[in-house]
Amino acid sequence: MNSMNSHDAVGDQVIGSAVDALNQARIKDELFKLAQQDSAFTFAGEQMQKVRDFIASPNNILGSMSTKHGEIAEQLEVGVRNARQAIDEGLVDESALGATFNGVGRTAPADYKIDGIEVQSKFINGINNNLTHVLKHMETYPDFTKGEQFYHIPKDTWQTIQDVIDGKPVEGLSEKTLQAIKDKVADIESSTGRPFADVVRPGVSDYKDVQWGKIDETLDKHDQELGKQNETKKAEIIEDHQPSLNEAMRATGMGVAFGGAFALGTGIYRKYRDGKNIFCGEFDAQDWQDVGLDTLKGAAIGGVSAGAIYTLTNYASMGAPFASALVTAAKGVGSLALSYQQGEIDLDEFADLGLIVCAESAIVGAMTIAGQALIPVPVLGAVIGSISGKFMVTVAKNLDSKARQALQARMNHFTLRLNDIEQQVLRRILSEFKALGDLTAAAFNIENNRQLLEASITLAQAYGIPEPDIIKNHAELDFFMNQ
């Protein structure tokens, strides 16, 4: 093996560490954003609790039992809007919320502010009655609509009015009523010089939703909707932090930069050992060409290695050291297989050199499978040899039957001197290694490897984890995280 092969393992492990750091940064940011979203959801719940606290003291609500819905509608409007905003924008700061009662008197022309604009709420039974109350308020406070101020009316009432304006059929209303609605809309627009939809806007609630006997049910409905909104935001965060093509390109770029730099440094050092010092101007055109070609080759190999390691770590659930070792083995065996097929080396050389190239991957793989279990020393050599052979067969798909038989004979030879107990240990480890499946397919079959939940359950069961301790779905995971 040449000098380039001798430092491939080190280079791939360094690239693997860099890719792992990239993965960990993404995962860390995902966990931070999810925690932040959970805090925002809690904060949103506090906004809804303010509404519940308000209706818990009916004696403090203005009006009779038949008219208290007016102030209830105001509280619900502010509470729901702020809760939705908190979830949507990930807010936990009261001062960042758009809707507020601050700076607005309880009997002032406005009932609350939204994004600094004064709003008057009119929740009146009957469409024409609602419009009449808006017009009366405009007469009492003629300056109210001179700026950007506007009115809120029940959502269902506003929609019916808009349908009338748009000429859509509206059931249950007489021609006289329809004309009265149109006339009042025209009065509002002529008095303000603004479109109706700008002066009068829909609130978050229908008229029936804010009635005294209905408000608890309405709050429960809003709580459920907020919960769904929060789950959607968390799903977006998770989706935004999935392994991506852009991040894979970043990893590849890192590999290109490192591979090129590593090859350049190695090339300069090799020339220095040959008696030529770059800093003393001793390089000729051939030296620069040699170093330049090595640098380009190193950059290309580094990019491919980084891309492969990124795929293995993100889509085949491999740790960075194992993935790096597998990439090293793949490159080494691929080169040896080409030399074997071209007649540059014979079968014995191919088998011996291939097993050496794959030894690091075999050791990392064996340790990954065994975990904390102690592998007897006589078994360890057989395990490394057997897994090295499996790696060779895995990454060199184009081997002929003669080469495959030779590799199998080598793997069988490793086990000849083991006693029965040691062979049982070896079979157990190899069977667990086999359960990993086809490593190459696992690395590049992205869609299959997205099903990590089912795979993790199977893996936990294989390692003897008690069934009650295995998280089997998202609900159990949420319960575990919130304990």
C-alpha cells in the first residue's frame, strides 16, 4: 500500500469528527428550538389562563348576564391572539405580544390595541343591529376612524356581510334586510373614506362562542387548536433540522478543504524528505506538478469521504468512527479490487491486503456490536478476521466467485483453533453483526432508514431492554421528556 493509503484512516477519522460536529450542532440547535417552542406553548397557555381568570369573577364583568358577553369577547380576542402569536413566533416575553389592554381605559372609545392600533369591539346580536352600533359609535367618536383604528365584530357576522357585499347568495335574509345591510356598509365607507373590510374586521370568535353559557366550551376548543398549532410548529422545527442536501454539500466542502490541505502538507513533507525545501525555493516544475496533482486528488477523495460519512451517520444510524472506518475500508478495498482485476496483484495478495485494510473497520464494528461486553482474547482475532472478510465482500461487489470462495476459506480458517465455547461467542457476535444488514445498502437507502423508530424498538429488544422501558411512539416519548 502506498503512503496515501497509509494515512487514509487518519484522514477519514478527522473528516468523520468534523462531520460529527456538524451533525451535533444541528441536533443541538434542534433540541434548543424545541425547548424554546415548549416554553412558548407554556407562555401561550398563560395568556388563555388570563381569560379563564377573568370569567371566573362574573361580578367584575360589566353589564347584565345577557350583555356580559361584550367584555368576554374583548378578553377572548386579546388572549387568543396573543397565544397564537406566542406559538407562531416562539415568544415568551409579554412586551413582544401584539394585543394589549395597556393604555386603554375600560370605558374609552377603544377596547384594546393590536400592534399599537386602537380597536373597538362590537359583539351585538343581529347583523343590522351590529352595523347600527358601529355607526352610532362613529357618530359619538367622529375622530375614531380618522387614522388606522378599526372595529371588531363577530367572525360569522362579518362573513355574512362580506358575502352580501360580494353578491353571493345568503340564506334566511329578506331583500329588505339585504338592502339595509348594503346601505349601512355604504354609510360606513362614505363616512370614513375607507373600504368596509378595513374599517370593520372579523374577530377570532363567532357571536355564540362568547356567550356566558358557551365560553368554557369555547376556551376548551381554542386550547385544542393551540395544541395542534404547537405540534405543527414542532414538526416544522424537526423537519427543518433533518439531514439535508445543503448540509451534505457543506460536509463535502469541509472534506474537500481538509483532504486538499492534508494532501498538500503530506506532499510537501515527502518532497522535504527527498531533499527539496519549498520554503527555500527548491521546487521545480515537476515538483509543483506532483504536489498539485496530489492536492487535487486529496481534495476529491476528501469530498467523497465526507459525503459518504455524512450519509452513513445520518441515514444508517452509524456512529462517526464506525462510518469513517467503513469509508476507509471501501476506498481501500475498491482500489485493491481494481488492482486484482487488472492482474497487478494475485488473489493471496488481494485477500491479505484487503483484510488489513478492513481491520480497523472490523475492530470498530466489533466494539460497536459488543458494547460493554467482554470479548475473550482468542475470540477477538477471529471476530476481527471474520468481520474484515464481511466488510470486503460488502464493499467489493464485483468480486468473482473464486475470490469470494477464497475469502470464505480465510474466514473459516480464523475459527479452526477455537473451542466450542469460544465458537459460540463468535457466532453470537457475528449473528448480531449480520443483523446490521447490508452496510452499503443501509448507508444509501435513505427512505428505508428514515424509519428509525421501528428500528430502535427492535434494537432495544435485541439488547434485552425491558418492554416497559422501551419508548414505542411519540406519545410515550413526550411523556418521558415531560417527567
